[in-house]
Amino acid sequence: MRSVGIKTLNNHLSEYVRLAASGETILVTHRDSVVAELSAPRPARSPELADAFLADAVRKGWLRPPLLPSNGAPPKSTPVAPLSEILRELDADRSNR
């Protein structure tokens, strides 16, 4: 475990990120108080950034995961009405104005 001041961290960020990625924990200090920790991601963390954002949104309650597993394809849509009927009703609605 190492500690580093914010100014030094700012000047040598890539070095400290490499150390953290290799498993070392870096304590970030400001005026001799620890203000943050820099460490490698948890093993459960996805390496993909988009997956990490989605997992964080689920944890915060912004999103809910699907109730049923999907096969990846969108659900089949069934037409409500033929296009000609929809256009005819639209024309009728517009003429009533």
C-alpha cells in the first residue's frame, strides 16, 4: 500500500494507475488526510465500460433487469391494422379539423 498527494498523483497519474492495475492500493491524500483510494477493479466488475455503467444503474435503481432471459432478438411485432386502413383514418381525422 502506498500513499500519494493529489499534486504528485496528478503529475504521475499513469504510473500510479499501472501500480493499482497490478494489485497495489494507492491512498490519495490531501493535507495528510486520506481522501480517496485507487485500486484494481473488483473481480465481479465487467471489463467493458458499458456493462459497468449498466450494472451501476441497476444498483442505483435507475434500471431493472429483465424478468425473463431473452434470446437476444427483439420480440416479434404484430401489426395493429393494415397501413391502408391507418392512412385512411388519418386522412379522415385531418379532414375533420
